[in-house]
Amino acid sequence: MSRKTQTKRSGRRRALGLSCIVGAGLALIGSPAAAQAATAKLTKEALVYTAASGEKNHLTIATTRLAKKVGGSTDAFSVSDSKVTVTAGAGCTRKSLSTVICPAATVKLIVAKGDDLNDTLVNNTGMRSRLNGQDGSDSVVGGSGNDVLYGGNDEDVLSGRGGNDTIKTGGRWADAVNCGSGRDTVFTDWLDRLSSDCESVFRPAR
């Protein structure tokens, strides 16, 4: 084989290899697995749900039962988002694309965070929670336990429902607050609309 022919073949192999690398990279970028997704996981004493940016979330956390490998079942939480895929993080298992199941044995607090769009976060359990809508016009709904609710930026609707809740609205936005039963504390501003069942209300001086 001549040196000229060998050089041409070597060049074609390098070009083919580079094409494969670029193609694989583009496929990875465009694949669903490479995209960000909402995640539910267990930490030492908390169930944590974190939304991804660019998603409009509709989260509902409820109680359920989780089958044991040795028979019977145990208490668990169902973490469902009707708008997006939910990834099962540490300690949790996926039931479907939009639902993750997490054992309740070690959980003492539910933490859920929206992100940048108009999200809905609902705690339908008696476990105390810390729910943060963050950016966007969000609906944040506490459970029957003692919850801490944050509205974040934009005009939000915050509902404590049962328990002795702490509700914190974001400044400079006209938020709506429904405290519900229990003895609730609200940190708010003069633009917000509060229901009559909010026991303790703190506003900045005018």
C-alpha cells in the first residue's frame, strides 16, 4: 500500500471518529435522560421534592402504603406531579413517570420547592411541611399539620388549612392568604389580601 493511500484512509478514520463523537454528544443533549427533571428523595429525616427550572409543576403529596418484600405493607408518601416526570432519588422508588413512592418511617418533615414558573404545591398529609413556591404565580397549600409556606416572587395564593402555620408572602406583590384552622402567623405586606382567620399578622411599618 502506498504512503498516499494510507494517509487518506487514516484521515477518513479520524473524520468518522469525530463525527461519531459529535453525534453522540448531540443525542445526549437532546435526550430526555439528559434533561433536568423534578426529583423526590429522602434525606436523614425529610422527604424532599425539588422542581427543575423551566417546568410548570403541579405537585401533590399524599399518604399511601408500600408493599414489603417479605409481605405486608408499610406507611409511605406518594409524590405525584401531573405536569412533569418525577425522578426517584435516594430512598424512593418510581411507581410511574409522574409518581414516586417514599417510605414514611424516618420522615419528620416534608420539603417541597417550586422553581421559575407558575407552580402548585399541595400537602395532603398530616406531616408538617415547608413549601416554597419560589418564582412565578404559585398556589401553595399546606396540610393538617404545622406548615411553613413561602410565596416567593409574583402574585401567589397561600392556604394553610389545618395546623398552626407560618405563612410568609413575597414583598411587592399582591398575594392572597387563607389561613384556615389552627393558630396561624402571617408575615405579609400591605398589598396582600388576608382571610379573617389569620390570628397573628405582622406587616412592615408604613
